[in-house]
Amino acid sequence: MKIGIFSHCTIDEISRGGSVIETAGGPACYCSLTAKSLKFDVELHTKIGPDFGFRQYMEKNKVVIPQNAISKNPTTRFLLEISDTVRTLYLKSKCDPIEYEKSDADGCIISPVFDEISEETLDQVKENSEFTLLDPQGFLRKIDENNKIYLERTNLDLSKISAIKVDPDEAYSLTGQKETSAMLSLQKKGVKFILYTNKRDITLLARDRLYYLTIPKIEVGDTTGIGDIFCSTFACAFLKEKDVLWAICFAVGSAQAALETKETGLSKIPYYGDIEKNAAYLYNQVKFKHI
């Protein structure tokens, strides 16, 4: 099976514990490598500049960055200051926009990091895809005078979105509401599955049921890309099995497995066997209620 991914590859400068590590990042990298770990083919729609020194690494891991993704402008670059689970994000450069290209993928992930995907491109993708998962972060992000990222209230057309992944701040930016009220509001806007992530606590709204899962308590290191790994795993598992409960267990198990590596950057991409083991355990721990 094949998944299409629309997002910028980034260069992440990760500052944690007094040291800075430069690594490839962004949903284009994390989602792609996770999908490959799950035995999916990847169709990548992205942009990189001449400063992106990780193309060989991606292609060694069987993720092809197409020639039309190469720009003369610098790659989108972020500084991430990390303290425990708190991340402060700064934009340092931004690459070219991503234009719509027709895809023959079984489903698509749309996950902009900062203003690289227009609402018109979003509409074109969801109109031509049987399954579209949206991580809306890049539609909500703005920068202040110091290039520090913050979120702003934004109205997006969410009709024909199969699944959306939001944290409490993103849900509020889209709906003006919190928790269950925000999830119900997103459902009314046309989203089929709402994935609400609040640190270790994960909630799924599917039809008239809320499902609750919790990532087991583990020592947290670098959390960069965990949301992308989660999204990619959910999309691939759902496309393969068409079972939303198994897909959310697989996604949470994947995030858990990534954190358990205690690695920084792309080195935390989890192995299939570790994901499956965690998912099988979580499947028996799920709680739910009707609403």
C-alpha cells in the first residue's frame, strides 16, 4: 500500500540539556520513515533547499525525495528549545510552498509545519483522496517579532477530512472550545475521526463513542516528531485494517515505542515489532463511553 505525505522536510536545531543537535525533521521525514517501518510505500510532496544534508540518509531508508522538491531557497528550519515536555519553537527560515500534485496513494497525510500548504491545496488533496488525515498545526502557527511560534484562532474548512490530530491548544484554535466540546465541534465540521492528544492521555471520537488510552509513564527525552509518528501509524494502520480501534491502539503504541528508544531526532522511529507488542497490550486497556 502507498501513503502520500504533504509537508516540508525541516532542519531542526534541538536544544536540550545545554546542548544543541542538528537533525532532519518535520512530518515529511518522521511520517515517511514511520510509514516505511510499517511496510508502506511513500509518495512524498515536499520542498528542501541546498542546505538539506540529509537526502542521502532518507534515500538510504528508502524514502525518495523527488527532483521537483529541490529549491534554490533554504530549507525550512526551526530552533526547538526543550525542557521536559515543554517545547518552545522558533522559525529560522521557510522554504517554498507545496503545490498540489495528483496522487495514486491509498490515503494522504497533510501536515504543514508553517504556511507551506494553502487552503486551496488542502481542498484539492481531500477532494481527490479516499482517506485524508490532517494535522493542522501549520495552518494555525504564526510568529511574533522574535520569530517565536504561537497559535492563532483559525477557521478551516474541515469537510471531507477523514481524521484530524489535535492537542488542546490546536483544538481551541479551531473551535474556541476544549476537550469533549471541541471534539464534538470538529465532528460537526465534517471530520470522521478526532484524535485528541493531551501529553500521555489520548482520546478518540468515532461516531457516538469516546475511546480513552494512556501512554504508560516512562522517562521522557526528546519528544520531537512523536505526533508525526503517531499520525503516520494511525493512517497506515487504518488504511490496512479498516479498524479504527486497532488503528488508535497501534498509533499510541507507536508513540510509546518511540519514546522508549530515548533517542533524539529521527533515531527514535520505532520498530514494527515494538509497536505491535505495545498495541496488543493497549487494546485490552481501552476504556470507552457513549455520548
